[in-house]
Amino acid sequence: MKWTTIVGVFCLLLTCTFPAHAKAPEEVSITSYGVGTAAYIFSASIADAVKKVSGITTRVIPAGNDMGRVLPLRAGEVDFSILTSTTGWFVSHGAADFANATWGPQPIRMAWRGGNLFIGYYTRGDSGIKKLSDLKGKRVGQIPGSASLNNLIQGALAFGGLTLEDCTVIRLPGHTVAGKALTQGAIDFYIFGTTGSCPVETSASPHGIYWFNMSPEDKGGWKRYYDWCPWTTEALVTRYAGKDKGIKPFHGATYPYNMWAWDKTSVETVYAYAKAMWESYDIYKSMHAELSGWNHQNLANIEGCFYPYHEGVIKLMKEKGVWTTEHEKFQKTQLDNEAKRMKLWAEAKKEAKAKKIKVGKDQWKKLWWNKLVEAGLLR
């Protein structure tokens, strides 16, 4: 072989193995919740601001359910997805809809840690129900096919020392329908984002609204709650329906909205978009009441997060001087836990096969959840 040929082949190999520095993308795509939801407004507002400072065009794709939002992200058909950390938790832990043979624990990554969503449990103000333990014998809503909502409801009952068997279960077709059923008196308690339309309607009704206080001093109650809702953290709620009517702040739960990517999503794409978000914050922060929480401080806030950061946003955080030794420790812990979950999933499938339990069925989902609990991998 001639020397010039050898050099040419060597250069070709270098080009394939070590590409030139990637340019920032001209366009990215994001899946989000449906048009009119807070998450869709977040996506569109951030997209507009990012375009102004970086020239990057964002295509926002609404989807009706979690699978429809996450599947394109895993397939590499979109770059990002804006989801609550409830969904992120289920994806990363392979639980609920993702506890089937084609999913299991997944390497989802935080591309931006957004603002916190406050959630609270409430009843009509004139119901006479004052504590979650008072719900024994009362009518409780459940939403078929919505694992996150149902877990949140059962978690509240567990906080009060109750289960669904202690209550009358009313099955309802959707989240908003359930909220309206509470206002109309068809069920006795429900859960919602504390500034959501349904609790606002309940507060404005002749019945008024009453928010249950989940005292941080009730350690046993919170332990039982986390067994059902491990993606949440306790919080003093300061934004809620009825505040203008003199209702005092109360303790509920919180978890963040996040922008998500996959582990294999381009580092340069995530870095470029995160940098554009950092630089356009002053533009998008006033486009929605909750977008002020999508700030630089919350980006670095690891409280209530159980998933690794994407390498692209780590690159930005290091560049901006906000990546610390605490973040390094957090990242290692989350990556280690992810690897443990994936190993545990493989072991659990072997056990299920031996017991003739079909992966994806209810018996399997219970087995898998118990495995996570036993391994200390829920949180």
C-alpha cells in the first residue's frame, strides 16, 4: 500500500472517530402536554425566548399521554420533552406504564431543572372533613390508567392511615372531571396543582375550599406517603386557591417540572439549548406565572430530584461556575442507582419467568415495585 493511501485512510478514520466541533442546532423539537396546558405554555414561551437570543427554532409537539411524549424522545425523533418529574420518575424507574417488556428503567436525563409544582389535597370548605384520617368511609376518586394520580391519592390516604378499602371508590374518566366532581360534591376529596383551575373553581363556589395540612412533624405519615409517591418532597405551600380569602399556608407536596433528554441526546444540542435558556430567562420569566421558577438557581437545585443531569447541561453549569462537589456526588449516586435498577430489572424478569408471571401484568408491576422498595431504590 502506498504511503499516501495509508495517510488518507488514517485521516478518514480520524474524521469518523473524532468529528469536528459540532455546531449549535438550527432547530430542535420538544414533546409536551396538550395545547392550553401549563407545560405547553412553558414550551412555547421558552421557544420564543430562545429564538430571540440564539436563533434556534423550536418545534413544540403536543401529545395526549406520557407514552406519546416519551416514546419519540427515546427513539431520537425529538430532542427534548417537558414533563413533570412524576413522569420522569416512572420512566427512570420502569414503573407503571413503563413496567413492561419493551421499557423497564430508562436512562432519562435532566436537560433543565424547572420550577416546582405545588400540589395539595382538598375538600369543600363546608364538608366538615378536617384531617386525611377523617376520609374513612368517604368517596374517593380514582382515574383508570393514571398511575401517578392514583398513587398520589392512595399516598394521601396512607398518610392518614387509610387505604382504598376504607373508602368508597368513585372511578372517573380524567383529572379535570375529578376536580369538577369534587366541586359538585360527587367525591369528598381530591388532589390538584394548588393554583389549578379546579381548586380555583371550588374556592369560588358557595362551598369554599379546605386544604388538608400534611404536617412535617408527622414522620410516620410522610414515610407512608413516600412509599406511594417517592418522587415528591414535603413543602410549605405558598401559592394556592383561597389565599385571597384568608386561608393560611399549609403543608403539601412538591415536585418540579423538568426539561428532559435521553442519555444519547447530543451533548452539543443540550448545551446550546440550555445556554440559550440561561441567556433568555429575563425574556420568558414573565410569560407565565410559574416560569419565573425556571431560573438559574433552580437549575442547580437537586432537592426532589432522583435522576442524573445530562452531560450537555453539566457542561454549561461548569462553564457558569454553578457545578459543585455536591453535584458531582449527586450525579454519581443517580448514575449508580440507575445501573442498580437496570440490573435489578433483569434479575426480576428471571424470577418472574420462573414463577410464570408475565412482564407488564398487574402481578408483575407489584413484584417490581416491591423489588424497588426492598432494594432501597425508590428514592
